[in-house]
Amino acid sequence: MIKKTTQEDSKIHNSRLILKTIYDHHSISRVGISRLTGLTRTTVSENVNQFIKESLVIETGTSPSSGGKPAILLRVVDDARHLIGIDLASSEFRGAVVDLRGNILHRIHWPVQDRDGDLALALVYKLIEQLLSLADRPILGIGIGAPGLMDPYQGAALNAVNLDWHALPLGDMLREQFKLPIYIANDSQLAALAEYTFTTQKNITNLILINLSQGVGAGIVLGGKLFYGDNFGAGEIGHVRVMDGGERCRCGNHGCLETLISSRALVKRARDIARQYPQTILNQLSLSPDAIDPEIIFQACEAGDAAVLAMVDEVGRYLGSAIAYLVSALNVNQIVIGGSLARFGDRLIQAVKRQVDQGTLPALARETHIIASDLGEDMVILGAASLLLGQEMGVV
Amino acid sequence: MIKKTTQEDSKIHNSRLILKTIYDHHSISRVGISRLTGLTRTTVSENVNQFIKESLVIETGTSPSSGGKPAILLRVVDDARHLIGIDLASSEFRGAVVDLRGNILHRIHWPVQDRDGDLALALVYKLIEQLLSLADRPILGIGIGAPGLMDPYQGAALNAVNLDWHALPLGDMLREQFKLPIYIANDSQLAALAEYTFTTQKNITNLILINLSQGVGAGIVLGGKLFYGDNFGAGEIGHVRVMDGGERCRCGNHGCLETLISSRALVKRARDIARQYPQTILNQLSLSPDAIDPEIIFQACEAGDAAVLAMVDEVGRYLGSAIAYLVSALNVNQIVIGGSLARFGDRLIQAVKRQVDQGTLPALARETHIIASDLGEDMVILGAASLLLGQEMGVV
């Protein structure tokens, strides 16, 4: 049901609108804010004074005079608050202390293996404690990205196979422990939010990020907001069947996209290549086929090993087919490939593009931009920071 | 940029909110409206009086007394306005006069063939004139659904291959001629809107409708609104490549989904079956293989012809694979199959379901409901009516 706007709603809306206006400008005067927002100078001044009191905003000089009295300029203090961002990736837990602009101030990486659900949880507590001890500003909150189905409204891990978490009320548990705002969402969804917030041009409101790592997932931003889906599972493209009678997947089905193009799948394939073709560069770079890891595959790709290049092209074909469905269904023009395998760069992008061009209505394919993400391994952490900045402050 | 709400915006918002509240209830009192909307009784009364003056609302008796003075009840007059809905389908142009509840009052079907763009346009004018002459209430506006890329904001036909229209400012032309509000959108998108407005439960806000007819398209409702995509091409799943080296499609690519599962493709396949298997029921139902049309295929399916059933199952497999991508990407639980081929009913739905179950993350597949639409051949017309009701009156 549509609701009437209350006075309290308006106050919060106005306060956020003013802070966002300052955040979006390098420096701006009270009059400038009033002009841009249409709010009265009294409302602007009251709110700005409050922000200054909270050390969120400072006065930073005066504007060049244009006749009248020069206006005092305001800007947001980038490290007025610290944010804790966490990425519970499959192979390692990562965390960082981040400022209000997404600058990473401190970073922790912890390799994790053979964990059960309780062990994983204990590690999360420890990681947060360590990060909090590194932060030296008031903490805005903690944002967490994890693979699997995460309920961002309740802050619950509904189903995370890797972490062995099922219907875990992680948000409540962490709020209880740390007395801070806690936000939790799917890692690929957060990566899309990071791409949207920190690197995409302002005129783009729709975006799909493909997270091509140990798993394969996507995050979808529509109309400037993450689209979560009915059960928070939007973007779970890693489990679409692409090969009848294919390999069994962790999800229980067979022939899922993830079984063919995840970094796990590629390492397996590269080891097979190394065993089959003694002359492959992979064998020059690795002591034995069993020692081949993603890093060695990247090096062999850069060195131009034919079998590895063919493997990358094949990843591009499978991924391109999946992207053709996404583009056809949503007609979203900005497609960004991120995650550890985005390092295959232009070779991968070109293979994807060929497939999208052949497999999508030409009028849509023509408008589609497929690029590799620049965010690197921090993308989930930055997405968690973006979620916090949006929910707690309304500035992104 | 977020905008401040102006007083004029509020007035329009309140007026629409009040009308929608009356529309959503069979009968409701002014006090009831005030209670539900949080608006003052003065605001409610002023607006209601205006609606009564415009014959949109009437007083319809009194509520059972609960102590005090019995309250006068209000309801929307269902045929206070007439709407013109038009479906520019591939094989025929359809139009109808519709009331404010989506009841169809008059219907026109015109078979059309071998037309060029100008001829098609002349037919649209004629169809509208005929429909206007059938309506006997003030006309709210004209809504048009057509295959291809339609810009609903400008009311322009950007690219409609079947109609031979390219960058045609149809909305401007019709507004000029008929002096009425004109809305134009893609036919499958409108079908989804109709399904959402007229048949879906109120608690469902996301829905995908697959339009399986002469072409194959989808319409996607997210958060209660049609999602159009960056170039208004959202839902163009008929042109995803599903067969390498497949048949050439109207779009210029090869092996598109549409070349395999559209009614056009099925007629072709059924004729091949009839030539190959003399004993097929198709040959009992048709004078010659060349005379087989969709109707005969439906009858052969109902009679249990093995080759036709296998064909329907295959359609279900291809469609199911496409739906698996949609469900995986968007995690939308309500999937509705409409269009002329929805008549294959349960056989088709079951084949689709099997494929979705095998090709989607089990946690998402479990929540997915795949059903056949009940709207029949009126779905695009009803979608056009819904677009009008939403844009012009704010009631749906």
C-alpha cells in the first residue's frame, strides 16, 4: 500500500539529502546545497551544523568571491568514520578497514581450509576483533559478503554450502557481540554494488557484474539498487546446467556452469593438459602437474601456451552464452567481469564478446559493453563498505 | 539527483492515492479512506467530491451502523471511462474497448498479411477509428502493444521488423490525430503487466511472463513495475542462440530460440512429421501436411499423438533451459507461460519444470512456480489497458 509521507520521514530524507550533496561535491557552500536540493537555508544550516558537531563535515575555506560576501565551503571528512568490510571467500577470509570514500586503510588475509561451520564462525569473530583494533576512528558498522544465499534484511546466512552455515542469524549474533550496525549480503551481489558505487559513470543505473572466481555468480544492479530476488538468490548463474550429463556439482545437480569455468575447474583442466601434453608451458612453470595453480595458468596464458589459450577461449564461450541470456533477458548494457579469473583480461573478454554478438538480438548486442573490472580482489570488501555507506548514511 | 517533493507533487500523489484506495475496495467510506491513507478528512472529502463530479466515483449506500451515524459508501464506476487496447500481433491486429476493471466490452480481430510499414500504419488508424466508434463513454486513452523494440516514454516504435517500422514516432502521430493520451510498449512486456495487474496475488511483486506465440519474448515485472531495460529490449529471449549452426533467424543470427519453439517453427516441424510418418494423427486431422496449422497441432497433442507429444516435450526442454537462466539470474519465483502455445498446458509445463529443476540451484528451483496464463489471447490488450490505468489514473 502506498503510504503518506510523515514529517519524521521528511526530516531524515532531508538530512540524508544534504549529507549526500556534500559527499558528491568536493566542496560546496550552504547556499549551493540549498540551490541544488530546493531546501530552505535554515534547514540546510541546521543540518550542516549538526554534521560539523559530529565531525562528519568541516568548513574548508571560502569560495572565490563573485561580488557578494564569499561563501564558506564544506566538505565531508573522508576518515571521519571507519568501516569494517569482510569477504568470506572460499579459499581465504579477507577483511579491511575502509574510510568513507572506499579507501582501504588496513588489510588482513587469512587462508582458511577444512573448516566446519563453528570454526568458520569463530574465525569471523577473530577477524572482526583484529580489524576493530586497527581502526582509530568511530566505526560506522561492519559489512560482510559471503558466497551463498544471504538475507540482507535480517542479516542471516540462509544457505552457505562452503561455510557450512544454514539459517544462521549471523547479524544478530555479531550485533550482540560488537554493538555495531551489521550488514550481510551475497559476495557477488556486493561486488556488483562496489563496481556500481566506486567505478561506474554516474549516468549508468543498470549493471551486471560476473564474479568469476572459485565459484561463479553475478550481482545485478537495476535502477541504482541491488536486485536481490525473491529469496535473495538473484545472480546464481553458476548453477545453470550447460552440459547434459556433465560433472556433478557441489549443489547436487550435474553439468552446472561452475563445474566448467570456475577457477577450481580450470586448475583441474590445466593439470589434465599438463599430463597430456608434456610440451605445454604449464610444465615449464610448474614442478609437477599437481602443483599447477591459478597463478601458473595466468603465466602460461601470458606466455601464449596454445592449450591454455584454447581453454581461456572455451571459458569465454561458456561465459558468453550465459551473458547472452542475461543481456537478452534484462537488456542491461554494462557487463563487468570481475573475480580472480578476470585476470585473463582481453583474451577472455574477446571470446565472451564473440559469443554475445552471435547469441543476442543484434540491436541489443550492439549496445552492450563488456569490460573487465578494475577493482581486483577488494571488490567484495568495497561492496560491503558501499552497503554500509548507503544504509547508514545514505550517501551512495 | 534525489529531489525535494513539491506541494503540487503532493496534491497529485494524494488525489491518486485516494482514487486507488476506492478502486482497491468494493466500497469504502470517506472515514475509511482517511484511516487507510493517513490523509485528513478534509483532503479526502475534497478529492472525493471532485471524483463524483467527474462521474468516476458514486455514492453507493451506507455502511452497517456501529453505533454512530452510518457512513456513506463510495465505489469507482467501472465503466466511467472506456479504454482502447490494441495488440499488433504478427498474424492479426486485435483491438478492444475495455472498462476500468479490464472487462472487455467490444473486440475486433483483423487478419493482416504481406503488409508494409505504411499499410500497417493505415490499418492502425482504421482500427482505432472503429474502436472509438464502439465506445460510448469518455475515452481515457489508447494503449498499444507491438512486437519489437518500443520506447514507452516517447511512444515510439524503435525497431519492429514484422511491422517494418523503424524509429517511427507512432505516439506523436496518433496523439496529433486523435487528441488522446497514447501509450505504446512491447507486446510481451505488456502481457506481463496484464498478468501482474489482473490475475496475480497481491503479495507477489516480481513476475516473469513468457510469451510463446509466433515469436518468443518475455516481460519482466520487478518490484511491481515493468522492467524495460536500457534500450527497452528487456525480455528479448527469443534471440538467444540455443543451437550452434542452427537455422537463420529473422534477426540475422542463427539458431535463435525462436527458430526452434515459436508457433511458426512448430508448424514447420509438424508438417515435416506429417510427411515422414504417414500414420501420425496429424494426417487424420489435416487434408495435407501443408494445411497443418497450430489448431491441428493442439488437437493432435490432445489426441496423444506420440510424435507431437515428443515435439511438445522438446519445446519444454528448450524453454525450460531458457527459464532456468531467468530463474538463476533473477530468482523470480512466479513464472507464467502465456501466448498461443500456452494451450499445450500441463504437458508443456511439466517438461519445462523438469528442465528447470535440473538446471537451477535446487534452493531456487524449489521456490519457483511455473504456471500457464489464464488470460488467453487478450493478454496484450489487457496489458495496454493496465499501462493506461497506471499512467493516467494511478489505480493499478
